[in-house]
Amino acid sequence: MKFNPKFSILLLLLLPFFGSAQEILTGVPQNSVIMKAAKKGIPARSATAVKLPFVDDFSNYTGYPDAHLWQDRQGYVNTGFAVYPPSIGVITLDILDEYGQVYSHASRNTFEADTLTSNLIRLDSNFLQHRQMLASDSLYLSFYYQPAGASKTYPAGGWEIVGDAPEHSDKLVLEFGYATGDMVFAGFEYGEYIIEDGQYYSMGDTIENPFMPGTYYVFESAAYAGEVILMPVDSIFEEEYVWNEVWSSYGCNVSDWVEENPLQYFKQVMIPITDAQYFRNNFQFRFRNFGSLDMDAWTSGNIVGWSSNCDQWNIDYVRLDLNRTCNDLYPNDVAFVSPSISTLREYQAMPWNQYRPTDMITKFHNDLSNLSNSVKNTFYTFKIDKNHGQTIYVSPLNNENAEPYSTSGLHSYEHHANPNLEMAYEYDGADSAVFTITHVFSMVGGNDERKFNDTARFEQKFYNYYAYDDGTAEAGYCLLSTMANPEASFAVRFTLAEPDTLQAVRMWFNRTLNDENVAPFSLMVWDDDNGLPGNVLYEMPAQQPAFADEFLDFVPYYLEEPIAVSGTFYVGFYQHHDVQLNIGFDQNNDASGKFYYRTSANWYPSFYKGAPMIRPVVGKSFDHSAVPEHTSADVKMYPNPTTGIVYIQTDDHDYDYRILNVYGQCVETGTLQTNTVSLERFPTGIYFIQLTSGNQTIVTEKIIKQ
């Protein structure tokens, strides 16, 4: 069996101890954030040229690049794939297109993946001095870049690495360009020509093109009567662009950078613009990612579904302006580097009624940086708002000098980097609550060049579920069993403050190439046995990985009957096959020590740092009042529960039907023609089938889809 070389060392280390199975992290073949954005509509390109300065540090938004600055929609603005960027937020160029899917032309050979192109930029004039731009105006474009595959600790194992590093043959390219104003030939538009009866042509024969008189078509192979051939109909011309490569980097490894300089997680590039050909009103620059799929390693042996997002580059703090020099490396800026953290010790989210003051952290942790080359006097504070309105806490302002990152690393002053949290939430008996924590770190005196990166926010959610993850999958987690009769179990631990009722388990399954990971499993619930999963409390067999295509979110697996749970319990799955069920894996929050796997008699803690995306839902029974349930003695629906097809026994009336989900949203409509309705394409959960005649609802039946 061949393994991806990035994981082979880890697997070899595990084999002597756990010879029957291995844990595997894979990439993800989709980007749910971008897919959600694409469903809302891809932002239109801006027709307005940008004036200097051109600056984007990607700190105040996520998803598509800012349409006011960037022409392309292929990059992904995020806070999850980079390690210690200059400021919070980067744009990641990868092999997923603007719809969040692996490029259709992706292959093992090098191919063009993401492109990030600026909008038109006015370099024809020096607007400060009201004259034409000159080389002496000292124009520079600067940016920071980082190949993916970094870790916050070195040396680090594969279980701590975020993202997929580009191979040495992969390449990140920067190009300068502009439209010349000329039109150039780009090809032909083609039409269909049918060979007439009695006609035959040999290879090399020619006929006059009827669509373009005076031109001739040369046959490249024999053709017979009735065959359709494509002939040019018209010439296609398009605007001529000139693009020149000005910088590039082949695939490299951040660990090599850090060995040379422990502060060099990103490298900065400075490019002077002195060539007069670029001093025009339609200058543009673009980054291009040339990647490749390592298909042999990612799909060989028994490992399936590994063809996914890879070869990522992170870019940050892009600046184009005049009156700069090659030494202008240090913006007058202090910034957050990483997202802020949960106020809970264990969880990213938890049920409001299960919360206790002892669940609170006592200190935050902030990654802060002074990007300038001199000491800056800074202040820090945070506030907490409840339910997006009422401010319940404001910390005192705290001033302290911050040393430059280039010489001293991250800002380490205790009251800024690790401030105390000297309060606790008060449970008010409501079903849920949301607290917004807003952190501010800025220069004293207001000289900070970039205010956007001075703020970091976190929404502390108290809903009806527990979550170790933040809702975004940077990777996939699965088990590979090498036993003759493969079977494996996976369990995640949760602890209640008071007895409650388990209603459902929300799971995030990553799609894989051709959906190879769609295989049955049993949803499992265990009690605790001295810190490990113990007796089985509940088992729901014959489940399938489902994908929330409509919401691109977690899929709820509802228990047939809610069960009572107390103290510590575990939820997860059991599989009796060697298909790798691919669970979403959040690499920016660490739940290690809280999830386990088993392929024989013994449970083992995971080797990976991160959080599997499995969430138990507890509390009172769901309120389905939004979907009134009507019954009729003349209509019967069966089987219930069902694995897909619902048979409907009714009278001779012609009915229309509607399928509603648990939220009361209509997901399908149609006419009842065969006395069956299919739920096969929908995720596991609770649905309502509603029969209607005209404007009258005849019956509404609750159906459980297994």
C-alpha cells in the first residue's frame, strides 16, 4: 500500500502500537463558506479604477475578495489557514474555484488554479502633485506570503500542520499587466455543416466554407454523407492584454524558514515599479497559483477520497503606493494576528441551561503584533454585549509599550496578551443566549495606519448543542482499518452539569471525490467508563453520511426516541467496513484528549490536534408548531421510519405534495402520481409530508428519515 508521503512517517510511527488501524487527516474537496456565498450570488466586478494607495490586509471580512479592490472571486479570505500572519486574516489561493469546488481541469500535472487580480489601478497620474506619474515617484508593491503546511510549534508532527504545502514543482506567480486598447484575434465561432447526400471526402480534401465565402475547409479525416462537421462561422476578437511575470516562488516549506529565523512565518516581498509601460490608467497586478493533484498518493491502496483541496498559498498585507523605498518594510501598524478565543474552558458553544460559572476561562489569550520597526505605546480593552444589544461588561483601558515583531516577536505584555476575565455570565432561564466579545488593541494617539486589524470579535453561543469546533473544516478526519474483517468506532466525550435529554447528533461529513465515503454506519451513544467510552446507551444502525447541500452546514441525525443522559457521555459512530467516513476537522481549536477511536477491544486517544465536527443536541423536545400536523383516516403513509421511499395509501383524489424539513421550510413540491414520495436525496432527520388539494391541506404526516 502506498501512502501520501506527508502522512507516511506518522503512520509508520503508529503501526507498531496500533497495527489494526490508523487515523488519517485528509484535505477537504469543497469550501462551504464560498459555496454559501456563491448561492447568494457572486459579487459583480467594479468598473471604477482604484487610486493609490491600494491596501488590503484581509482583516475585516471573509469569503470572496473585496470587489472594490479585486476583480477575481477565486481566492478565499479567512482566518483559519494561515499561521501567525502579519495581521488577522489572509487570502488563501488554492485549487478550489469561485464556487468552492475542485477545478474541473485539476490533474496530476501542473495546472492553473486560483488567480487573484486587482481591479484597474490609476498609475497614469500622481494625484498628490497633479502631474503624470514618473519613475522617481518611487512606486512599490509589497506583500507577505506563506506556503500552507505551517505549525505553531517546531519541530511539529503532521497532526499539527494546517493546510497542504505546495510541492516543489508548484508555483506562486506575480504578474503586472494592462490592456493595450487593441483588439486581437482569439479564435473562431463555429457552426454545423451537414455533408450532403452522395458526397464523400477523403483526408486532405478541401471545400469552400459556406459560412465564410473565400475561405476553405480542409478535411483531417474521411467524411461521409450525413455527417456533421464544425466550420468557422465568424472570427472572435478580444481586448489585448499584456502580462509580465515579475516575481515567483516554487513550493517551499515554512519549517525551513523558521529554522533560519524563528519569527519568519511569512516572508515579505518588495517590487519596485519603474517601467513606464505600467504608468497608465488601467494597470493591474495578479497572483497566480499553479498546483497539481498528487493522485497516486491520495487515492492508492485502500485510502479513498483524498483528492481534495491542496497546494495552498496564504497572502497578506498587500500594499501599492508611491513615495516608498526598498526599506519600507514596516507599516505604522499594530494588529491582532489570530482570532479571539471562546470564553468557555472546554467548548466553543454549549447549551445555556447546562452553563455554570465554573465553565468560564479566567484569562483570554491574544496574539498581538507591532508591525512597525519602533516601540509603540498601545492600549487594550474588551467589552461584552448580550444578545447583540446590552453591554454587560467593559474592561479598563490598559496602556503598555509594544516592541517590534521583527526583533521581539508577538507582543507579550501580560495584560494585553493574556488579560484576566473577571466576570461570569448569569443564566436567566431563557432557551438560549449570545454574547459578543469585542477586543480592541491599538496605538495611543491615533496614528495607526490600519484600524480594521485592531479589532477581534467572538460570538459566544449558548444554544441547544455542545461544540468543540468553530464550524469550519480545515481538514477531514477518518479511520483506516487494516483488519481482515474491518470495523472501527469513533467517540467524542461531553460532560453535563445536570441530567438532560439527548435529542440528536449533528455531524459534518466532508464530501470526497465521487462520494467514495458514502457508506453505512451506526450512530452510537456510550456512557463513561473511567474516562473512556463504556456501555452502549443507544445505537441507530443503517445511517449514511449526508451533506447539507441546501444549508451547507451540519446534518442532524435525530434519535428515534430521545434518551436520558447524565454526567459524562460519548457520541460517535461505528462502522463495519474499510471505507473512510470523512468527518469535518477543525484545526484551529484543540479538543485532543476528548475524542477516541477503537478497532479492537481497546480505545485509544487521538494523536491529532484539532476538533472533530460532531455536536450532541440536548434539551427539551423540538417544537414543530411551525408545521401543524393534520391526520386523516383516509390517508396512510408507510414505512415510518423510512430509509428513503414513503408509500402513500389514499383515495382516488389527485393530490399535490410538499416536503417540509424540521424548520418548516419547503424543500420539495410535486404532484402525487405513483403513490410514492422519495426522501432518498435528503439528509437523515425529521420531515413532514403534506398532501394538498387546491388551497386545502388534506393531511400532514411526520416522517423520520433514517
